[in-house]
Amino acid sequence: MRTIPLFLVPAVLAAVLTALPVASYADETITLFQREPEERVITLYAYEPAMLAGNAPASATPDNSPAQASDAAVPESEPAKSAPSEQPAEPPENANEQTHYEKILSNSKYSLGLLAGYGFELFGRPDLGLVEVLPSVAFPIDSIKGKIFYRGVLEYKIEPVLGLFSEYNDHGEVGIFPLGLRYNFTALDGRLMPYIEGQLGAVYLDVPKKIQGTRFNFMESAGAGVRYFLSDKLAVNIQARYKHMSNAGIRKPNGGISSAFLLLGLDYY
């Protein structure tokens, strides 16, 4: 029996360790090491971000590349955005809200006015021209609101009448309009305020009997004008007015006196 020298034992062991089975195990070890991390990487990018977003795809496969999985996961990881709620439309302008000068008229307990001017007799009798002074007091009673051109404030007006005939220096008139209505148009929403008015009253006429058969007469007037507010308290007033005076046929002669006036004055609130 042949013996192996002791100095050859290490060489024999080295040859055995480098034999095929050992190399095969090494290859398998390398192969497993390469596959297992690859599967974990795919699982990490393909499934875990989707699961974190709470909305994992139903048919996710390991064939998806990490880049695609990462791109798909970014929007899914953001918080879900609810559909934008419909914003309510801005409320329309309140048509019932009063304008500045409309408030002045409506909120004042009363207003004081003073007009003065000259009236021409309309039927060819220049001797019956009248110079008149007309103080007045007005009270707001109602208003019309809304986006309409005739929006405005209605006033009740009382107006005394003092007049002097131009050709009869010692003859004149004294009367009062106890029933008067004035409607102010406020849709312009500015310092300029047009108006219309109508009045009924009675007057004492000091004129020759040949002109009018009675001293007591009735009178009615209709006018239109415009006021310009210098301030919240004071306004300039310009008015054109028609006025008729007669005794309603109580006694003849009853020719009546019809005049057209141009008046200028102030109103105080």
C-alpha cells in the first residue's frame, strides 16, 4: 500500500475544494443572489408605492419597469382632490336699496322751500302778469323702488301763495295750496333730481270786477322742475309752472287767469 507523503496533503485538499461540486454551489449562490434582489426591487417599486396610496392596481405584474411604477405612483400618492364645488353666484344688486339723496328725502321729517318768480298771462292780457313768492313745506309719504326709470319719492306739499300784479301795483293775491303732491325721480342717483308736481287750492284775488266777478277763486297748478343738491341739507330749485285761477262759474264775469311761471328758489332738508 502506497502512502502519501504528508507534505502533499495540503495540495490534495486544495484540489478537492476546487472540484466541480464546489463550483456548482458557488454558481447557484451567485444566481440566487442576483435573482432575489431583482425580485425585491420590482416588488418595492411596483407594489409598495401603490399600496401606500391605498389604491393598488388589480393586475400588477412584475414586468413593469421600476421607472414606470415610480411615475404611476407619484400621482397616486398625492391626496385625492375632491371635485371643485360650484361657487354661488354673487347676489344681484339690491334694487330696493336707497340711493344717497333718496335717503335724504325719505328720512327727513319735512323739507322747507322757497320759490319766487314771474308769471306771464297766456291769453293776451299782459296787465295780469304776476310776481309771486311761494314758501312751502313738504313731507315724504311714500317711495317707489326698483330698477325702473320712474323710481322715486312721493311728497305731500303745502304751499302758501303771495302775489302782486305787475300792472296793478295795489292789487294782488293771497292764497294757499293745501293739497299738493310732488314726485321726485331718484333713478339718476346724483345731485340732480327732477320732479313733477300738482296742487289744488283757493285764493283771494284783488282785481277789478270787470276781470273777475268774485274775490274768492279756486286755483290749480301743475309744474315740473329740477333740484340740484349743493349739500345734503341744501338744494337749488328751478321750476316751470302752469297756474289757472277762476271762480268755477259762481259769478260772472269768470274769464279766469291762466299764467305760465318760471320760478327759482332753495329747498332745505
